[in-house]
Amino acid sequence: MNKVYMYCKDSCPFCTRAEILLKDYGFQITKIQIDQNPEEKTRMIEKTNLYTVPQIFINDIHIGGYDDLKSLSDSGKLFSLLHDNDS
């Protein structure tokens, strides 16, 4: 199964949209709350060089934020990316 995780904040509407979109594809998401854990915020910035949320990773590949995720979904590429490593 694919590993999907997302750096997010509770008060972020784009994080909520990203979570809904990923769940629509049937995947469990590990949410990393940077507003509750400053160390995770630092880790996110080190990994992405970005300060905004959400920051989404699928199988340790940085997808980007919500707009990037939505673009992948609209183009049909998200489905194939999410299912590339299915057994």
C-alpha cells in the first residue's frame, strides 16, 4: 500500500480539501500537525524549502500543496501515481 502523508494545520482549509481529495481515492493519510509540533514544522521546511501547508508526500515523493494535488487529480496522473506501487 502507498504511504501518503501530509504536513498540515488544523485551521487550514486547503489541508482539509487535500485530505478530502486523497480520501476520495480511498487512501489513508498520515497527518503531521505542524501547529502542534514545531519540530515537525522545521522538518517540513528542511524537506521542501517551503513554509506553507499542506505539503503532501506520496511514497516519499513530494507532491506539493493542494493546487499541485488538484492539478494531478484533474490530469488523471494522481490515480496512476497512487496506484503505481499497489500489489
